[in-house]
Amino acid sequence: MNVTKVSGSASCVGKCKVVNKSFPAQAISKSVEPYGQFFMDTTINTAASKQRGTGRSVASWTFTNSQWAAPSEPTKHSTVDVRCDNALPGAPRQVGCVNLQAVPVISYSLTGPWPEVADHIKDAQATGLPGKYGTTNFLTRLTDQKKIKENRNKACPSSLQRPPGKSCDEYAFASTWQGAKYGSGKFSRRMIDAGQNTNAGKALKGFYAYTRALEGDRFLVWIR
């Protein structure tokens, strides 16, 4: 009985390397599926600050059979580009990796803990302002604190009167390149519950950290 076997290997393209691989030659049968695994790691210089690099892993496998003149041509499958970095603002030297093909989405609920924030964003997006979930009209992160302050001051200047218990909420977010000063010139502001505004802002900061959003990284906002 002629047995067809498969074996595999892996490689890395870009700022990455293969640190472990195991896909030995195995017989193909109806009862047992061949199995292999590969582990990659970044090669960015983590000893230095604000480093980043992109890479993708490539798995390949080859079929053999004693009755064939030669093994099959390798079949290859590549992952999407993955960026690894230690450049996250507020977390220097912390290394992490993200899938660059995925677009992160932050969600605010109309019935959640910050309904006034969610309602403002919903109305602002309805006017055509960017960031709406389901579109490609992305928001992009801004990390320069001076420019963030300028965005915020244009949308919500200190001269603007705040009713008791209210604070000025701006959209698009001041921490994006689409904010009041550095965006298209169009923005929305609304006086909302001060506590909701503060806590929603903290959630946005947490979102940036969780998704490892760096300068210029795109994202969307889902109002549900």
C-alpha cells in the first residue's frame, strides 16, 4: 500500500523569527489528521525605546509518496502583517503585537453607563462626522499632547459657560487627527453630564492601551 506523507516548515518575513517549529513527516489517513505547529517572535530591539516592526509568518508543507518521481511543490500559506512594538504612549518598553488588518472598534451604549456620551456621538456621526462603525471613514489616533489640547480648546474653549454638573464633550475626539483643530474644521460639542464625560474619556484611554493604538492608527466607534 502506497502511503502519502506530509511534512512542513515555517519561515518569517520582516521583523520576526521562528523560535520553534514541529511538523514532522506524517501519513495522511481518513482517521488521523496531520498536525504541526510553529512559534514566532519579534526581532525588534526591545532594549531601545519606541521601537516597532512588522512581520508575517509563512507556513509551507510538502507531500511525498514512494511512487512519485519527486515530492510535491511546497504549498505555502502566509499570515497577515503583525506589528510588534514597545512604543505605546504611557507604557514605555512594554512589548505587544497587533494584527494590522483588523480595525479596532470602541463601543458606547445608549443604555449603558454613559448614555449622554453615546447620544452625542450618535448625533454627531449622523451629520457625517467620521468614525462611524460600518464605514471606512476612520478616526486616526493623535498622540501629541499639545495638539490634543489645541483640538480640545477649539471645540470646548474655557470661555464657554458650563451649566452646573455639566462639562463640554467634543466629537470627533480631541485625541484624533479628526479633532476640531486638525480635522476638516467640522466638529460637534455638547454639554453633558460631567461624570459620564470623564469616565467615557477614561474608557477611551483604556481602549487605546488595550488595542495598542499608536500615532496614526485607525479605529471606529460603534453606538449601540
